[in-house]
Amino acid sequence: MKKPLAWYVCAVVTCANAVTSLAFSLVLLAHGRGEAGDLYSAARTFCLAIAAILGAGAASLDVLFVLSPLLGAIQACDAIVGWLLHDIVKTIGPAVFSALTFASVIWLARHKRAEPD
């Protein structure tokens, strides 16, 4: 069965979200002081990125319905941290990624609900 456009958009946004988080964690790890928090961040984002990529590769709707809201919530929390730090870039970037992730999974859920069983 052919996947709808909403599935592809959600898969791409979810994977992009996870890989971007991983990239920022790796940059922090490479240029940071190697603190425990940096290591934990890299470990967690690595696992989330692998799960998102494998789930999208397996064309799993269930994986998207679990990981997309989780990654959107993580980005929303990152935006709050950016706001508390009074850093506009660390606020807007995660907020936009969060909104895109939630919008894509909502679109996919609406499309799935509209499908006949």
C-alpha cells in the first residue's frame, strides 16, 4: 500500500529533528569540556536518531506516532531553556522544530483517521 504524503512529511521532519539534535550534541561534545551532561546528551540523541531512522526505513506508522510527539516535546523543552537563557536563537530554532514536528504528526493522524478501515 502506498504511503500518503503526510507520512513522508512526518517521517522526514521526525528524522530531521532527531538528526539535528544529534548533530548539536556531537558538536557540544567535540567542543565542550567533556562533561557528563554532554555525554548523556549525545548518548540519548544518538539512540533517538537511530530509532527515528530505522522506524522511517521500516515504514512504521507506530514509530512515528511515538517518536514524533516525543521529539516535538523535547524541542519544546529546549525552546523553554533557550528562553530562560535569554538566547533568541536557542529559543526560535527549537520552537520552530517543535511546531513542525507536532504539525506533521497531527496531519498524519488526521489523514489516518480519515482513511476507511
